[in-house]
Amino acid sequence: MIPAFLSLVQVADPQGDPAFGPWFLATLIKMIGLFSVWMVGVAYMTLAERRVSAWIQDRRGPNRVGPHGLLQPIADGVKNIMKEETLPPYANRAIFFLAPMMSFAPAMMAWAVIPFGASWASRWGRIDMVFADLPIGFLFVLAITSLGVYGIVLAGWASNNKYALLGGLRSSAQMVSYEISMGLSLIPVLLLSGNVTLSEVVNSQASLHVWNALSLGVACFVFIAAAFAETNRLPFDLPEAESELITGYHTEYSAMKFSLFFIAEYANMITASAMIATLFFGGWDVPFTQADNTGAVAFPVVLLSMLIFALKVAFFLFLFIWIRWTLPRFRYDQLMSLGWKIFLPVSLAYIVIIAAMVLALDAAGIERGLVYGLILFGVNAVLLVILFVLLDRGRIVSPASVPVVGARLARLRQLAAARARLSAVEPR
Amino acid sequence: MPPSPGLFYQVHFYLFGLLAIASALAFVTRKSPIAAALWLVSVMFNLAALYVMMDAHFVGAIQVLVYAGAIMVVFLFVVMLLNLGHADELSDIRGTWGRIAAGAVGLALLAQIMAMSRTRFLSVLQPPTNPVFGGPPDRGAIGTVAQPLFTEHLLAFELTSILLLTAIVGAVAVGKRKGANDT
């Protein structure tokens, strides 16, 4: 069947590039395959979220539909399709309909550049396990994911509901703020790999023998935290903060339109996990072996690399859920001060440090290899200790507290003392 | 751009061009500020597609990242905060003479574009090899932009960043003064 298709393409355009047919067919198969895996993944993420939360809270979770509740996503989907669609009377119809789609589409588009496996040396030539290895690489992902905010903002505005509008406004401020530290935390990756294409980032980690998470630890931490903020997950889920805003931007949505926001959230999580895995955890690179780093490889190795990539993504999805059921929500001012006063200067200073390190190591004549990676790892271990132990002391990263400066503390103590004196003079 | 662009390329080029012009027209004619802002986002997106088709991948990505992803979001934010949603009476069109003047300016600009597309530039005016447009599509799309920026035009680049820094400091100062008066 494949040769028949290839000869058909050749007949249709005899002057065309003979590599076009295999490329076209491979892209088609990859698209269908990845889209199916991705959508099933999104469906089962909703189940995983509920089961993991139940496990963390020592409950059972949904376990009635099918064996171990495995058919629950299907039941949920059917329920959402059968439910009544509501349209608030003073909503802006066009934008109200458009917003769920606009929040879903960017998560899908980002997959165009993420490599999900080693290149396959097939009978029809080399087939890359990526749709389009664009020369702008992760800039494309940043550009596309920055559009995700429109869905949320417009949903909030079009609903004509004050809670929804507040959710939309919060999300636009939050996502624009954290985009900056997200972009800046990627510059060290660019310095180390010398290129923005994601396949080069994966290759550079393979050639350093050390994942970027170790050699660029601070950037990795900032990127993961910013990814949580960009996907509106706890502890950064202020756009939908139930206790304050009902459910924020999707308060007025029902049935499948609500479900699309839900799907978009999990789709964004999968995309963010894939980006974390690719940029900082070696992507599809199989650890402890070099068999997969020889350019194009045989099919079993390709499958192994795809499995490894899936496992890494699954781990970060679990991390998303784990943190959601562990940390409480930030207050809005804490969110802003974390983004602007901590992550921004930290990532700027880190760029300077890593640029100096790369310059110094290259000047010292150390080749890009294991030694290079280990030196960077050592420096980063020191920097992480400085960041978390000396600078932080449990104040910055803990969402439950704000730094209390000495003057404020003294004033609070004075107030308490004055109140105590008053109550001593005039007992009620 | 390849010397003789294929049909596939041409169809897409004109498709994105027409979409950009249609969105721009919708942008200036909509009365609701939110709708106008969204049409402007569409213009930016189509322009980014055109940049990418001219092998200026970096400019296309920055177009989406900076304009569509950041600046327009802030626009929307401000429009929503000011609650201009029901501003039917707010219109920038000022009478018959205003329309005639606007039409004349538009026609003049159109004529200029038509004339420019037909003239051949003096060879002195053309840079020998434009690093962004028309250069070979290489793997390092960023290097072609960064190289002249950090070597030939370093002074201008640094001066621009100082200008932006001044603007930010000014904005913070203005914001601070207002807050001090309120409390």
C-alpha cells in the first residue's frame, strides 16, 4: 500500500522532489498518531487528576465506570455533550463562542516543533520524529503559547459577568508577567546549545552527557514555575480561584464549551510537560546510552526513544497534579511580587553568570563533553544552595508567607503592645 | 524567496495578504474597541505568516510574540478596565471633510506603493546582501539578525535600550506619584 501511494505521488508530479512522497505520508501518519495519543492523553489526564488527588487525600476516587474507573472519561464526555448549552442574555455571542476554541488551539499548535523521538533510518530515507524542525525552535512555542491568554481574557469579557471579567483580567496580567521570566529562563539554554531549534537543544544535552536540568538548574526551576503560571495551575490558578471568583473566566460556560476549557487546560499541561522534558530533561534522549545519538537509527530504538519521551512527559504531568494537591494558592500580590521581584532579577542575573561561565570554559579550552557539563553542574549546585538556603530562607518559595521587613514587624509589635495597654486600662 | 515561486507558494502568499488587508479594513471599521483589537491581532498574525514566507522566520516569531502575544493583550486589558464596551457614540470619523481628507491620503499612499513596486531601486540604495530578507534560509535564523545588531549597529542598539529604560522609569515615576496622592 505504501509503495502504491508513493508511485501515485510520483505520477501526480513527475518533476517533484522524490523525497516529497515519503515525507508527506510520514507527516500525515505522525499527525494522526500524535493527535490521537494526545487527545486520549488529555481524556485520561482528567481521570488521572481525580485518581491521584483521591490517592493523595486518602480517598478512593472515581472507580465505578468500567474496571478501576477507566471508562470515566468516556462517561464524562457523553455527559458534557448531552448537557444544555446556555448563553447569557447580555453576552457577546461571537466572542463567547470563539473563546473556548482560542484557548484550545495554541496548545495543539506548539506540538509542531517539539521532537518526540529519534530520527528513523527507514527504507524511504531519514524520517524525523518532529513535524517541522523550524529554525526558530522554541521561539515558535513561546509565540504560540503566548496567544493562549486570549481565550481566557475573551471568555471573561464576553460572558458579561463580573467574576468572569475579574478572572480574565487576572489571567492577562499573570500570563504576561510570567511569559517574561519564562523567555529569560530559556536564554541560558540558548547559550549552552547555541541554537534555538529544539532538536539542537536535545542534541546538545546528549553531547554534554548531562541534562540541562543539572547544568542549568536555576533556569530549570524558573521555567517550571513559570510553566505552572502559564497553564493556570495551582499554586497559580488565580484566574479561576473558586473561593473568590466562583470559577473565574468560565463561570458562564456550560456543557461542551465548558468542557473545551477543561480540555484546553490539560492540553496545555501536556504541551508544557513536553517542553520541560525537551528543554531541560534531554527530550527523547535515552539516558545512560549513546546508541540513540548516532543520527538516524533503527525502528526499535526510535520506539524506545518515544517511550522514554512519553515517560518523561508523564512524570511532569504527575508533578503538575502532585503540586496542585500539595500547595495552596498564592495571593494576587504574592503572585506579582514573585514574578517581577524574584524570578525576573534571578533569571537576568543567571543569564550573566551562565554567559560568563560559557565564555570562561570555552577560553580555558574545555571541550563540550562530560567535564564541561559536570563543571556547570557544580556551579549550579552552589547557585541553587545560595538561592534556596541563603537568599530564600523559606520566604520566597513558600506561598503561605510574605517577607516581613524589620520596620513592619516593629510596628506590628507596637500595635499589639498598645492594644494590650488599652485593654489593661479599660477592661470591658 | 525562490527565484520562481511555485503555485503553492503564490496561493498562500496572496491568501495571507488578502486576509491581512481584510482584517485591517475590519479593524478600522469596527465600533466596538474589543472587536477592533481582535481584528488587529488577526492583521499581526497574517503579517507574521507573510514574514515567514519570506524566510524571515525570526521576524515572524517576534511579530507574534511581542505584538500579538504581549502588546495586544495589554491593549485588551486596558480596554476592559476602562469599560469601553458599549461605546457606540465614540467615533473617530469627523464629518465629510475628514472623510475626504482620509480618502485622499489613502489614495496617495496606494499610489506610492504602486509606484514603488514598479521602480527599480538604485543599486547604491540596496544593501549588498540583506541579512534578513532574501538571504539563504539557514538553520540559525537568529544569528543573521543578531550579528549586525551586536557588531555594526551596537551603539544604536544600546542607545535604544537606554531610551526604553528611560520610558519605563518615567512610567514607574508617574505611577508612584499618583499613588502617593491617593493615600
